Amino acid sequence: MINIPDSKLKQILIADGLISEESFNSVVEEAVRLSNTVAEVLISRNIITNDYFLNLVSKHLNVPLAKLEEENINTNVLNLLPEDIARQKHSVPFAQNQDGSVSVAMEDPSNLVDIEFLNRYLKTRIIPYLASADDLNKGFSFYGKTTVHGFKKIIEDNIKLSLKSRTKGEEAVHDVPIVAIVDNILSYAMSLQASDVHLEVFDNFIIVRYRIDGVLHEILRIPKDVHPAIIARIKLLGELKIDEHSKPQDGRFRYKIGGDVVDIRVSIMPTFYGEKAVMRLLRSTNRPLSFRELGMLDDTAKVLNENINKSYGMVLVTGPTGSGKTTTLYSVLNLLNKPEVNIVTIEDPIEYDMNYINQTQINPAAGVTFAVGLRSFLRQDPNIIMVGEIRDPETAEIAVQSALTGHLVLSTLHTNDATTAVPRLIDMKVQPFLTSAVLNAVLAQRLVRKIHTDCVESYEPDEAMLSAIRAQLKELGLNPDEIELPKHFYRGRGCAADGHTGYQGRIGIFEILNVSDRIRAKISQPQFSLEELKKSAREEGMITMFEDGLRKAQMGMTTIEEIMRVVKE
């Protein structure tokens, strides 16, 4: 992240009334300790927003801010700079001016070396613009959209070459055509900002699907004849057994395109027609997201902040697989990461490397499980313990004992909402009185797609939509007559920049159970009742995920259709 001199930034923020001199000096010390920039710490602490900082940088460097969208990207100009160089230089050419110069969006428009390189490569003078990471990713995604036909042709050509090749078995994994097929599938997935790649085998063909913003899209079909070689190549990259076809396997490897690096988790599963491969793309980020960037509104963030700053107890984040639980926990750890505390984690896998936090990855083959790691951590004098997931009675018991003996324990559970975390712990043999004693808060969440703000429009909901909302409220045990329904909603019209979906990116919808004394009494009573617990939580002001989603739909952050889809899943 490009930075402004600390003295200048300090002067501006104090003048704007956003921070005191003492607090700013504390942020500087924290930035040095974490090896982050001052701006990164300010943003992650919710003191400033990323947009606010970009505007400051734009004024400081005296360069305009780029806004990379469909209407202002000239694809002919874009293709003057190959995608791999664009990613390496974190630069996207997007327009040609009347004097022949080229406007280029850059992560660091003060980098004179890169500017000189681009001048020479494009054989003209460039006009640098400042671009956010999101805007640059939009530009990179346009490369993918403009090369979709080229991508499919490359795949088809390499399939033909592979089918002509006589190389079979393990030797095929090194064949140039097979290597090119796998490389192109991954690079295209990165261009489209996909989070997962699915290779599913059927009777006569393989389907390649990408998960983009939480939704799967079929990309292409491949003849089944090349299936063994493609799966073998993926196994080789993930350091898996190539000759093992009857058991599931999990692996990991690192993939690089241009200047971008992505960690890829591999899962191989035998199916009726052959082995299916799923690759999860884990992009490295400069810093954990702030609560605001996750999509938390102020009331939810306030309750969470109060509970994670307690010296002991347990805070749980719940939701299905892929709902962003670990990302939220990293945001919590980032806020708690201070010199005076010892933080340890045991994870599966480690998805983000954090300075000054002792992170351990489980390794069942070596006997390192969540329970074993957690038990060992207690001899490491920790203040805060993060357990990737509580999935069995042994882990639950040790986590509860840790929370009872002066440690703050953070973890995740697979439950549908916040209140059902309580019976889930009881099912794992945690006594109700212990559950009530250790729980500080439970945060439940889902991810919803964000409306693409550059093609947003408002509309009035029809009676059918209002009836569906009322029905959903009744299903949650809420009285629709007591909740004022929005009079206007928003949606994206769809454009090339968002793949004509009207969505771009994702945020969370949340509900948080604040475990007050009254809630503790409900949990520990002899005849525990989930309905009574939900009723008490509502009376104390708990807002359900659906209601949080309604608020965000009314604010134009997402659509009501997206909220209905995710809540019903």
C-alpha cells in the first residue's frame, strides 16, 4: 500500500478530528511492531476508511483517482499491455488521450521506475492515475473477459495435442499440453476472481466450473480422455499420491501469475465416473479486513468489540462452510494483536500469516489435532487462543476449560444461527452450566453478493415480494406487523464489469447473541429450551441475520433476492 509521510498524515487526521496525537503515536508504534504501514493499521482499526485514505493520497501526489468500469476501459488500450506484465507492475492502461498519451491506473503512481518502464513498453507517454486494489482487480478481470474465446481456444488446442500424444500414466503429468491446460484453467480463474475451481467428471466429458461471488458458473467442457492426465497433474502440484484412486486426498500448492501469488488447497474425491478435483484459491492480502469492510453495521460491531475485549471466556463464530467465519476471526485477532498479550492459534489450514501470533497447523498424520494442539497450548502461557473449529467433544471440553481458567478462546462452529450454538455445545457433552459460564457471545454469519454500485438502480417492491418477506419473518418466529418493511429496494442492472450479474464482491450479514446474565440463566436452567433462549435474546434486542440483511438491502448494499437466497440455504 502506498503511503503518506507519517507527519503529514498525522496533521491531516488531527485537523479532521479523527484521532488524537497520543492515539496516532500509538498507531505508529503498532505499525512498526506489526511491520505494517500506518495507513493499514488505521484502516483495520476502523479509524479511517480505505476510500478516505485514497483521496488523501490522490491529493498528496496530485494525481487523479482512477475508476475502472466498463464505460471507461478501452479494451484496445488495455491489450497494449499483456496481463502478466500488468499484474507484475500493478498497472492497468485504460484510455488513450488525444495527444497520444495513455492513461494508466497504478497502485503506486509515484514509482518512477515503473512509469519509465511503461513509457518505453507502450512507446508513448503515460498519465498515471491512483487506483485501489479493488479497481485494479476490476481491470485484471477485464483481461479475463476479453480473452474468454482465446482461453477456450488454447484449451481446445492443447487437448488435441494431448490426445495425439502417446505419453500415458505418470509421464503425462509433465506433457506440455497437460501443463498448459491446468495453467490456463487456474490463470483464467484468477482473472475472474473465482474462489473455487471444480473439475467434475461424467460419462463422456469433464465440466469445469468456477465459483464467483459464491455462485458456481460452468466455464467449459473437456473430453473425458484427458481426465486422468489432468487429475494426475493437479495431484503432482499438490504433492499427492498419483497412483491412489480409491481414497480422498487433500493437498496444497502455491501458484504464481505475473506479480500475484495464490495459495491453492486441493481436494480429490473418487466419484462414480472418476476422481473429482476441487481447488480453493486463497489470495494473500496485505492485512485482515476491518469489521466495516466485512459488512458489519455499528450495533453489531459494538457488541462484538465489547466481548472480544474481555480477559477470558469464549467467543464463537458460526455458519456453514464458506461463510467467511475464519476471515472474521482473523479480523478479531488483528484487533487483539498487542504487545502485552500472547496469542496462539491452531488452524486447518493457516490461511493468513500474522506477525506476532504463534500459528500452528493441524497434522493428523503426525498426531497434531485440534484437541492435542489446544492441550499443548495451555503450557505455552497464552492469553488468547484461537481454535479453527470445535468439531468433537474432546476439543469442546478443553476449549471450555481453557475459557474457565483465564483465557479468551475464539473458535467456530457449524450451526445455522447464533442461538443454536448452545444446544450444539450441549450435544458435544458440555454441561449447560459450563456453557453458560464460558460463553461471551456468538456471532452467526452468511455471505451475500454486493450490488455493483456503478449500475445500481432503485425500485419499489411488488406485493409478491412483500408477501415473501412477511412469510420469511413468520418462519423465523417474528411478527411481520411489528417490523416496518422497506418501501424501496435496490438492484444492479448488470454490465460487462460484473459479468452482467449486477453484483460485484461479497459482504456479510450477521446476528450476534450477547450472553448477558439473563441469557446465562436461560442456558443453565434444568430444562433448557431453545425457544425460550431465542425469545429472551429478542427481548434483549438481538437482530436476526434476515433483519440485518433487510437493513442492508434497504441501504443499497445488496438485493432482497440475495438475502432470501442465502437465508433459505
